[in-house]
Amino acid sequence: MVVCIDFVTRRTAEQRLPLRLVSLAMLYVLVAAFSFTSAIPARAINDAEAAKGPPVTIAILFSSRTDVCHDTGELAAIKRLVERERERINARGGIAGRPLDVRILDDERDDARTIANVRTALAEPNLLAMVGLSSSSRAKLVFDTLGKKIGESAVPFLSEISVSSIFAAYRNVFTTRPSQDEERIPVMAAFTRSYGYSRPAYVGIAGSVFSTALGDGLNTLLGPETIVADQRLSAREGKLDGPAIATAVGNIAAKNPDLIFLGVGSRNTPEIIKQLVASQTTPALFVTGRIEQLPADVVNSYPNAIYQLAWDGLPEAFNNRMRKLIAIERDSDWLFEGTPIRSSPGWANGACKERPEDADPDPLESANLRAIGRGAQYADMVALIARATRDAERTTDLSDLRRIVTTHISRDYAAGRGTFKGTFQNWSFDPVSRTAARSPMVVILPRGLGRTQLAPIQFLKSRDGRFTKASTLYLDVDLIKAHRVDDNEKTFFAEFYLSMRANEGATLDKIEFANAYLDPRTNGRQITIEVVHGGGASDTYPATMRIYKVSGRFLFEPRLAAYPFDQQLFAIELQPKSGDRPFIIQPPPFDLRDSSVISDSWEPVTQYVGYDEDFVPVVDAYTLEPSVVPFYKASFAWIMKRETTDYFLRVVVPLAFILIVAYLSIFIPRSHFEAIVTIQVTALLSAVALYLSLPQLDSDTATLSDRLFVFDYMMVSLMIAISIMRVNPHIASRKWLTGALDLIHVAAIPALVALAGFYVYRLSAALP
């Protein structure tokens, strides 16, 4: 009996051994396929596991619109970008070791729901912070109703309130908007004086928190004796009626102003402009909304300049940080705007129209870029809160975490002392008003030009709180040739023409090429500059232009994960040489720029101009007082795709033949086992030798080329393993096992290779 049991046990074990070998072979196939894709870093997994315990919550307060035909995309962008930031924070250990949860509360611009959402957030037992709340009118209602509770909770509240007086009494409330009193109104007053306007008028909406604060502030800074007319009109649900506008325009016309500030919102501005034109009272206008939101036929028919303030979305330029993100990822990942809102009244009365089916969505459309900007701003605030708690102990309770966040924002990110570098921009807050320190730009729509651009004079806030003048350089960079790209040195050579309008003080000696290569041997930049035309009268060149030819070596930041089917960003970065002589660059429109570029082994895809605010951190070694010196930087950028013909001929084709030869060896009779294995091993060594013969890239991540070779190694090694198992006596005696191995070799391996080829094809086809 014992012998029989032992025999059965041994026989069962012998049967399981081949099964295990086949299972191992199949596992090998799966590992080979999985190696073709990038794996999640072990550190991220370990850190994610480290975030334990009850989660802490950040409440996002948002007001979506339901009265427009198509969704603006802002809520979708906020959800995606905030979720991405939340995952990143949790992958790095969460908040003081606790996982972060984000709750989005949308009030759909309903006053009662706004108050209810804030009350709901404050009732959350694990609430760490609140982010959002944009309307000044709704914010006033919230603080009138729940202000005491907000203050007593000590919850850090990063709002979007423009009028700082609403939350001035609550030390835990900040705003990501610049102060009405400290940024917007002082710049508008400085603009009025610097541009020589002596008889300004103001038109606003009575009872509007924003409009009232703006009108009162202008009266205070410019003086009531300077404001020749101040019209505060009554509105019904934010809409002014025609007779009231006509009366106001008549009163203003009698005063003969040379500038009119319009603080009535984008809905009412077009009608006021029409009536100003009809009354032949057409001084310069300064609107509080965006000029691009106004009907083009209305603004283009106005016979004078129209101005506005802009903090982002500068004319003909992109936010450089966001544009870089869009450049290296798929367009579909950055499309948010355009979904129809069927509940909008416009669909019922026929005012709303379906978008054409053949319309090609563009992530760089202005509306979509605004959505991305809002999403990135909210994600930045979540990241800022997490950064403020980075040194907190895991045992820190929630009340102490709230205090730590408030303290760090007030101290480490105080304007002039420290800055948080976010995805969207740099963030710092005035230590007194707790408003975001952001200097606006003055944008002008010149008469008859049809395009907005930066005004000739800008105003930047200095360390002492005063506004200093900065010049606008109307400048273009025309890239002629980009060549000798070195992925390891992270450099490229460029030749280009730089042309600028010859305004007073606009010279090349004020400009520094920020990313020019610094030669360690000479400690100098490898740049050569030739003056083509220095300005002035000329029979060949425009008298108002200065033109230079520049050639040199510049740095870039290669991203090589998709090599050789990658596209890279090559840029010429310009910044002021001296912080005492700041300037802002205004490029020409994209359709007027020269798109012809000569480049060795690269194909131009597109070009753009980006802007970024950078800073120099400074610490006084004696007083240990930190400070930051901000400056603006412009990037004339070109996105180029690497040509792959050479790679296909030198790598892909040889690898394909190596795999084919190794694959065909299976059809040699088993009696010639040595020949089979010799062919397969030679194929493996050939693939290794081919890899070692290629120029090696200094990359921190595995490139697609690396993964292709690893995949090839795995496939050939799998063939070798199958060949060995086919001659193993334990397996060869079982036809169903040898049949399974033959099936893996004959069918599964080609299927995996075809899948890999399809993946590479899709990747290369996805690039522009």
C-alpha cells in the first residue's frame, strides 16, 4: 500500500514538472511582453504604501457655467490636473504620512449652493484646506454668513477673491488673485499718468462689489478732481438696459474725457462701445474684461485704442510651463473645452449651434488654454499645501497641520522673500493683505491693427511695493539653421536673425541669451553676434528696425523615453541682463513669422513663443534674510521630430532579420539540436553586439530603443528555452507538451512581435 502511494506521488510529481516548465515558459512570454512597456518605479509603490491612516481632505470650491452653449472645460481640467497632483502626492507618502483626498464642490453659480458648499466643506472632519471661490459677490455672501466659522476653524483657505477687504479680518484666508487695491488699481492709475491721460471717466455697476471697489479705488488714487465723470448704473441680473447706457454716455460726452474706464463686465461693454461710437464720443477705453471676449466687429470699428490688464494669456505668447507640458504629451490629454451643455437656454431657442463634425480640436485654442490654466492653478494650490507640510511628523494632528500650512504660506512664500514654483507659475503672497503677488500686463488693441499686443510701457512691482516702468521690446527671432544636436551634452547649434523695433533704449546689449552654452574652458558663452542693420535711414532695411545675425551653441532638455520616435523642444531664451532694466518681449503674430528652418536629421513640427517668470533666490549671509529677485524670460521655441530613416536601416531591419533567423531555426529537425541552438545563440549575441555598437545615450530612463533590444533578447532567449525543453526526455515523451511548446514558438512569438511592431508604429504615427 505504501509502495503504491509512493508510486502515485512520484508519478504525479513527474507530471507536474513539465506543467511547471510550460507555465514558466508562458510566464517568460508575459514578462517579455511586459518589458516592452515602462514599469511603475518601486519607490512610488513603496511610498504609496507608506501613506496610511485616515485621509486628509482638500475641498475644491468651483462655479461652473450652465448658461453657455458649450462647456468651457475648466471643471474638467481642474478634475484631471488636481487628480494627477493628488496621485503624485500620495505616491510620495501623502500628507504627513496620510493619504490625500480631494473633494470638488460645484455651486453652478448659485448663491445658496455656494454657501451650502462651504458649510459642507467645513463640516468635513478631516478637512485640511479649502481652495477656490471666485466671485466677489458670492464671496461676500459667504463671509457675511459663515465668516466667523471660517475664521474659528483655522482651515487654510486659498480663495480666488479679487476684493481683499472681504476676507481681511481672517488670517487663515488667502487669495490667488492679485489685490484690487494693491495691484490692479495702482497699475491703472500709473498707466493713466504715464500715458498722459488727464481727463479720465469711469462707468461701473451700482451694487457690484468688484465694480464699486474699482471705481472707489480709482477715485482715491487719481483724485475725485481728476475723474471728470463717474457713472454707476443699476443692473438687473448683471445686465444694463439701453436707456440707462444712453443717459450715461450722454453725461460722459458732456465732460469730454480722454480715457474711459469700463468696469461693467464683458456682457455690457459692447453696447456701451456702440453707443459711444453713435454719440461720436470715442476716447481711449480701458476695459476690465478680456478684449478677445468682445465682438470683433465692435472693437475693430472703434476709432481709438482699447486697453486691458492681463495676468496670463499674453498676446501671441504662451505660458511656457504649460506649453512645454502640452508639447511632450498627446493633444487628446489636454482637450477640455467644447462639450455641449444641453440645459443652456440657447439650445431651446436655437441660439446654440452644434460644432462641425469635421472640426479639428486644438488644445491651443484660447478657451481651452484658459481651462488648462485654471486646472493648473488649482493643482498648484494643492501642491503648495502639500509642500508646506513636507517637514511635518507623521504623528502631527490635523489642527497642527492646518497651522503649519498657514504659517509656511505666510512666511516661506511671502512676496519678496520666497516663491513656490508651480506648474502654472510662481506663487507668493503679500504678508499683509494675503493676496497673490502678480503684476499685471497692460495690453492694447491699437486703432486699425486688428490684433492685441503688449503696450509700450509696463509696470512691475518692486521690493518696496512701488511700481517701476518696464519697456516692451517688439522683437522676433527667425531661426535659419539648427544642427549638431548632442543628446548627451544636451546642446545644439543655432543660427538666427534677431530683429527688434528701434525704440529708445531697445538694444541688444540689454539682452542675455539665458540658455547659451557656457564653455568651462573659457568661462564664456559660445555666441557670435553680427550687426546687420543698426537702425536709422537705409535704402535696404526698415529705418525703424535693428537687425542682428546670431550664431552659437545653446542648451536644451532632451526627453528620451520615446527615442528614436521622439520630438524635442529647442529654444532660444532671452532675459534682461540687469534686474534694474527689466523688459517684456512682444513677438509678432504666428502667421507672420518665418517657419522655414534647416535642420540636420530633424523635421520641424511647429514653433511658438513662451513667457515665464523666473527668479533669483538671495540670502543675506549676515542677517540670514531670504529674498527673491523676479524677472521675465521669453522663449522662442521650435518643436522638432527626429528623423528615423537611419535608425530603421541600422537597427530595426537588422533586428527583424535576427528574429526571423532565430525563429526559422525551429523548423530544423530535432536531431540537429546543436545547429538549432547555435543559430539561436548566435542571433542573441548578434543583437547584443548591435546594441553595443550604437551610440549610447546618457538617459536616466530606458528609451524605446532600449526596450526594443530587451524585447529582442527576451524573444530569442525564449526560443532557446523552448528548444531545450523540446529535447528534454520528460517533455519529449509527451506529445501534448511538445505540441504546446511548438504552438508557443510558431504562433505566440510572432503574435508578440507583431504586437510590438504595432505599438512602435502607433507611437511613431501619433507624433505630428
